[in-house]
Amino acid sequence: MVWLGFRVARGERATHKESIRQLHIEKLKGIERSILKVVQRRERDLTALVDSLSSEPAELKRVVRDNPVLSQVFILSRDGKLVHPALEGNLSRPEEEFLTRSGQVWKDQAVFFRPGKESPGQAAVESAPTGTANDAGWYTWSWGAGIHFIFWHRGADGRVIGFELSRFRLIADIISELPDTDPGGSSTMLAWLGARGGVLYQWGDYQPKPDQQPLVSMALQPPLSAWRLAVFPSGADYESGLGAGMLFNLIAALLVFGIAL
């Protein structure tokens, strides 16, 4: 009967382990909602900017210079020609750097003109804002040290306006939405991981071992799907939760056996 108690406890341990995982997943989903608020604010602000944006090069340069959330603005004509920054124009250094890192964008530019809601992959239109068809959305691509983000909008005239976001400002604004410490107060580290697995931000009272794998890991929704959230509980904290449930069920099984006798 003791063997039966251990068997019951082992089954309960597996169930309890999955319950702990689900609790952490729900916590990560709540954190994800806070992060996506930053993206939604960007969508609203940039959509509003489209309506008042001039196509004059000097004005476009001023918009980039005065708006810290932007790295660059580009305009494509309806036939896919790059109108701004104009290749034959007097390019500033930031514009030259943008054209260098955005080579993949021009190879994929057909996605900005594609009807419907197809999503061809990572370096493509990843999502469209609520209430639109496919005349606005997000494009992401990898270059250099990280992921880059463009919010684009196609007007009724077929022209496409794209805003490259400042990745550093985006990261800073997301961090401002995240807690300084783990509100649960447990020995757990929660982490926001970059595309290569490096930690962009972390909080909590626990420092995981160098080779420790997360108990739970979850990719963020597009356009941030190259980034992940992860939970690293300390071994003592995690095992104490499992052990308490196992001990309780073992005692319960033995008491039932005793009553039966």
C-alpha cells in the first residue's frame, strides 16, 4: 500500500508540475499584454502621422530628426520605386546607413503591395493593425546585431510610407512597462530574451546557472515574435512546491489505507 501511495504521489507530482507551468504561462501572457501596449501606441501614433506627412525631403528629414521613436522614413511609389530617400539625391549619413541595412527590405518590397492577408514569413508583413485589410502592417528583418522593425502604410493612391522604428527606443519603452522585481516575491527570474537568446531585461531575486534552461518559454506575438519571455525558477523554490504536493498526497493515501484497515 505504501507503493500505491508513492504511485499516486508520483502522478500527482506530474499534475502539480503542469499546474505550476500553466501558472507561469498565464503570468507571461499578462506581461506580454503590457509589452504589446507599446506596439499598439506606435501603430496609433504612426497611423496618425501618415495623414499629415509631407513628401518633401526636407520635411521627412525633420520628422525623423524630431521624433525619437523613429530611425528613418521611406516612401515607395505605387510601382515600387524608392522615392525617399532618393538614391540619386543628396543622402545624409543616417539615410546611407538605412539603405545599407535595409537591403532585405527592397528584395521583399512586393509584400507592401500584396492584396489580402498573406504573411510570407519573418522578413515580411507580420501583422496588420485591427480594422485594416492589408494596407498597413509590420515588417521585420534581421541585420547586424538584432531585429529591425518597420511599420508601413499603403495609401489609396498606392504609395507606401514606411517608418523604421528606433530599436533602442522601442526596447527602452518596453522596459518601462515591465516590473522592477518579481511581484510574486519568489526565488524566480523572469527574462525578456532577444533573437539570439541573450537577455534584454530581467527581474526577480534569482540568478540562474549559466546552462540552466527555462521552465517556461514563450514567443511574443508579431511583430515581436523574434523575442521571447522566459521563467527561471530556482531549484529549491520549484522543488519545494512540488514536494509539498507530493508529501500531502502520500500522507493522504496512507491515511486512507489506515482507515480501511
